[in-house]
Amino acid sequence: MWNSLILSLCELTQKMDALLNQLKVNAPSIGIGPAGRIGTSISPVLKQGAQPVKLVNGNPMRLGVIIQNNSDGEFMIALDENRIDERYYTFRLKPGETLHMDERQFKELYKGGMMGLWDETSGALETSKALVTEIFWTT
């Protein structure tokens, strides 16, 4: 289990480095001056029974979000900070899958809050977790 977590962290770090390099190239075009810095927040999100979990709050300075499903069950993600259920979600990650949300993939980045919920029927254990990384501009 630790080996797969370490491999996932290494993969996420490589992808974050690639995204940060891309952002450095585009920084002048989006109006961030030399005082602007790139910040990151990396948070493990643990399953809370059958209850939804908050993944990120809304952030107008967001540059990207990476969510990795590190569980045995499927993980649903809603681009909504107040609502998610088995019929109302935006993305569904299989075990071990990673979602990369940035302007390169989606042309425009969602800056609002996100919720997550494990699909109980897909084998999500009580020890299920997701690793959430948010990349953003700081001052």
C-alpha cells in the first residue's frame, strides 16, 4: 500500500512540475507580476461513512486541481460545493485514477468548490481516501 501511495505522489509531483512550468510560461499573459507566487495545498481526504466530503473551497486564484482516488471503490466528484449524490456528480474516478483539472485540458478552469462521494456499491472501504492537490496564485 505504501509503495502505491509513494508512486502516486511521485507521479503527481511530476505532473505538478509540468503544470508549473507551463504556468511560468503563461504568467505574463494573465497579469501576474513578479510579486505573484505559485502556491499549493496537498490534502488527503478520508471517507466519512456514506457522507459527502468537501474537496476544495471556491478559489478565484486557482490554477489547477489534481484529485487521485486512492481507494478500492469508485469516487464521484461534483463541481458544486453544496450537493452531490449517486445521480448528481460531474466526474467518476475508478480506483487508482487521477483527475487533472487545468486550463490545458478544459480551456477554462472551474474556480468554485467541489464535493466528493465514494460509491458504496463499488467496494469503497471505510479506509478509502483521495489525495487532493490545489495549485493557485498567492501574493
